[in-house]
Amino acid sequence: MTHPTPTAFPLFALLPTELRQKIFFHATAAHRTLPLTYDPSTKTFHSPTPPPTLLSTTHSSRLAALNRYALSFGTTTSSPKIYFNPQCDTLYLPRHLEMGYDSTLRDFRRLVIDPTSRLDEVRSVAVDHVRGDIKRPWEAYNKAFFIRSFPKLEEVIIVLNDEEDDEINVNEEVEFVELKGDPERLLKVWYYFRQSFLEEEKLLEEVCKESGREYVAFSLPMLRIKRKVKKGPAGERASGIMGLEEALEGMRL
């Protein structure tokens, strides 16, 4: 007889305080995808990703979560309203504007008011793959400038969309999944992205030399190619279970 997977643990409150705090600590390390869009008319950032559940579970869980998450992405006209953990969350800026990846991507760090330099701690970012037939002349440079603005970056996720992905609204929560497509196609996407970045770096180095400015070298981190899907109820449950499993694994019970 198959028993259903438990979705609740009513005896959690009876665990020793130290053990509960340790579980909360490791649960806050769960990885999230944080799509972020910018509205030039209001100069505000928006994200469909809800705040971490731990912020509204118990007083103890909230305190643990606030050690890792902070309200971020404020601007000159808007206070920070989006919870973000730069060491665990993937910062995803989708291509949704008519002009493609325009100056908003290039000037991202300048648009965000970041008094404590939390964005310097970002480990993972994601950008959309742009087909050559629709790619604007300025997009490669803006992507490269955006990527190199994070000094501790460890990975760049290239989001390879298909026709179904076009139906995903920017206001819908998403997550990334592994691709099972043609290996040759994926290799080409990886290669052309890397070559495009290297060309922009070479151009930047030449400009710096000609203008007498110091050129700071930047190495492209690990590239991953993934696809985005809508995050429905099943995905939310899976993330919750995964977060708990990661927490328990991290504790090595």
C-alpha cells in the first residue's frame, strides 16, 4: 500500500529550539528564480516571485529569513519592496521591451539604489537568448556590461525560449528546467554567447587603452542553458520539499 507524501509536520514546534533554528537557517538557502522587470515610466522594479514563505510562517522563521533576505531594488522614486538573497537567488532580467535589451540592462546597477552593496554579492544571473534575426545591434554590449557588473558572479544562465515560452507573461512566476534538446543546437548557443561576450570585452579593452582609462579584466563564469516554465502549484510544492530536503542534508542528520 502506497502512503501519500506528508505535507505537514505538526510536531515541529516540539523540537528543541536549537534544532528548529538550524532547520530554518538551512531552509533559507533554497534557490529561487527572481524575474525582474523595470518600468521606465514610473522608474520602479517589479517581480512576480512572492516573498519567501519563512517570512510569514512564525516569528522565529521570520528572524532567520531576515538574516539572508532583505528588501531590495529600490530606485530614486520607489522604496525597495522585493525580498532578495544575492547568494542564493538567480537574478533574471527577461527581454520584454520593444527595443530588446536596451540601456535598462546596461545601467541596471546605476538604476538600483544599493547603499550596502548587496548586489556585489550576486552569484547567479539569467538573461534570454536572442535569435540573430531579431537581435538589436546594442544588445550584445548591454548584456556584457550587465554581466561584468557583478564581481562575484559564479554562473550565467542563458534562457533558451521556444514558442510555448512566448505565452508566459512577465507577471507570472517562473522557474528554470534542464533542456533536452538537440546537443548541437545547445553547443552553438553556448559558443555564440561566449564569442559575443569575448568580442565585447576586446572592444572594451581597446576603448580603455585609447581613452587612457584602466581596463579591468573580467572572466566569463560558468554558462548554463535552461528553459523557463510557469511555476504552478506543483512546482511550488516541489520547491518547498526540495528546500526541506536541502536543509536536512545540510544539517547531516
